[in-house]
Amino acid sequence: MIKVLLLIFEPQVTWDKIEQAQRGVLFILGFFLLPLLLLTAGIEGYGLANWGRWQGEVARLKKISVGEAVVVESAQVLLALLVVFAGARLLKEVGETFRGEPSYTQAFRTVAYGLGPLFLLRLVDLFPVPSPWTSWAIGIVLSLGVLYHGVPRVMKPDPSYAWGLYFLSGLLLSLLTGVVRFITGAYWAGKFPKLQSAVSHLAAQLPF
């Protein structure tokens, strides 16, 4: 969490330190990304179990069982990981079109740290906010600001292509995370009744 705050308020210095450290995918995953995702999932899950979530096409505040909160938050962690790994692959391929030869590790480093503010802003979902887009909108704006400094430092494109690479990477990550937010918002709006039934059934099997 501290690293994310530093990226927001001191992006240039923090990115320089990240790049100097040259951490690999497993290190970033184990010591930054997973702890951040599990922390925010735990806090959001606490909010679900205690204050509920607006649910249904005609929104009403519904309490969520602890088991269902665990299932939903586990799914959100997996979706977030999918976004990071897929986003890194896409960023690497986009970087190659700009006459660069970025490695997957460089792309993963950029995406994992760059999306840190978006993942951190899920803390807003601790409370039953009527719109599912509130935390995403704030988080993606902060992430785009962080990526502005991170893409040229980590991906190392030719200076003449830096802006284009940043623009496309920001667009791709906005689309990926926006699709995930749309899916989760539709879930809470009751658009996937069979999935909700499956989640409830799975939650009932848990020992809490």
C-alpha cells in the first residue's frame, strides 16, 4: 500500500527506484501485487458482510453472507490477476510495434505497479456505494497518471514513440479494467441469476 501511495504522490522518484531494483515477475507478484489484492479484497469483503451491497435491477441494499463475500472476493482477485497478466502481454506486443524489444518482465512490472492505484481504490467499495463505477473512475485516473511516468522509464521506448506507447497502453488497460468492472457491476445488478445461484451454492459449502 505504501508503494502505491508513493507512486501517486512521488511517481518519478518511485519509478526510478522500481526500475533500479529490477524485480522479476515472481517477486512483484508475491511481495506487491498479491498482498495488495488480498488486502483490498479482505477489506471489501468485510464491508460486504457487514453493510451489504446494492443489488438487483431495482437497487436495494442486501446483506451478503460471509461465505458469499469470500467467493466473490476470491473471484475478483483472480480477475485482477488475469487483467495484469493479460495486460502485460498486450503491452509487450504493443511495445514491439513501436520499434522496441521490451521483455515480458518489463511489461508486467509496468502494468502491476501502474494499476496499483486502481486496485487500492477498491477500498471505496468497503461501503455500499450505489454506483459500481465510482472507485473504478477515480482509480483509473490515478493509474493513468502513474503510468505516464512509468511507461517511458520501464518500457524504454524511443523518445519519439513514448507518447504513443503511453496512450495505447492507457487505453488498453482502461478497456480491460472497464470490462471487469462492467461484469462485476452487472453481477450485482442481477444480470447473471444463474451465476448468483452458483455463488450462493458454493458459499453454502464453506464452513463459515
